[in-house]
Amino acid sequence: MSNSDVCELCQRANMKLTFHHLIPRKMHSKKYVQKVHPNIELNRHGINLCVPCHKQLHKLFTHRELALEYYSAERIITSERMKAAIKFNAKQKKLKKPL
């Protein structure tokens, strides 16, 4: 994880951040997910995202896609589906006061 007060996708500071489980909690009990990620502590494997980036991420990807394909910040950032949202969110006004 990077700086704790910066969104790890759009890099905006002074935003309300939420913890995104890189492997969705709903998928933790799935055998095929455990097989692909045997050495990851699933509840702690995540990144801090601003609310707009977090919402957009869940609109664009299914839980299965997140668990099996987009399980790192790097994979999310380089995704063609997410690039436009990250670019848009990065241009939005930053809050004057941190939350």
C-alpha cells in the first residue's frame, strides 16, 4: 500500500478512503480462489480507494474477475476498462479539508 491518505488508483489526496479487498470477501471461501491465491492473507490483501474509484471498480468488474484477474493495484490500473474512470476521477476537484 502507498500513502494512507491518497487513493491508490487516481492518486487524489484529502478524500474519504475505503478499503477495497483485492480478492472480494464473497470469494474467499471458493476453492478455485484459494487454489489461485494460496499464500495471501485474504482479509488483509487490499488497497485504499476514494469512494468514486471504489464504486466504479465494482460497476466494471464482477467479483470473479476481481478475484482471478484484477487482484493487484497494478492490474486494475492497467485495465482498459478502468483507465478512463481513473483519468476522470483524477481530474475532479480535491476536497479543501480532509475527511
